[in-house]
Amino acid sequence: MFSQKEKTNYGALNTSSKPKGSQTIVKEDRLVEFRLSNTRAQSVSVGGTFNQWNSLSFRLTRDGQWNWRGSLRLKPGRYQYRFFVDGKWADDPNAKETVANEFGSKNAVLEIK
């Protein structure tokens, strides 16, 4: 499961080539938290289209209640991901949307606005 922090930051791009008085506003990265509850896991990470499916580049940490959590900043867009639990790919049981993948399982879908 993931959650998007409520605060959205906006920033202005370089407007030097624009007519005076105009500006371009672009949404900046959003802080996204991934969470998984698993009492048996020894390690949990997340791989997806945001990190080229690198199963080890984004590791989650466990709290005292066996909840695994981790946050990262993502640009607005649509992403697919899966958890990597103890060396095996795993579904996100709380995903609101999924898509079939080429391996016969499902990727969770995350949309950042």
C-alpha cells in the first residue's frame, strides 16, 4: 500500500524565454510512502517502473509491529510496482488498481498527480 503526503509543492520553470508576465508552473516530486504488513518477512523492498525494477534499490524498514515502511519522492505520473519479500516478488494486497504482467502475476499501479 502507498500513501501520498497531502502537501503538493509547486515551482516555476525558467521563464526567461517567455513573454513578460507569463510563467510555467510545474508540479514537483511528491513524497510517497509504501507500506506492507508482514509478520514473517526478514527483508522487504520495492521494485517498479520508477527504479527500473531494481528489487534492491529501495528497501523498507520494519517498525515494532511488523509493518514495513519506506518513502521516496516521485514525479507526477503513472507507475507500476511490486514488493520484493525475502527474495521473491509479492503482490501489494492493498493495491487499488493492478495490471497483469508478462510473468502471470499482477503489478500494482500507482498514480501520482
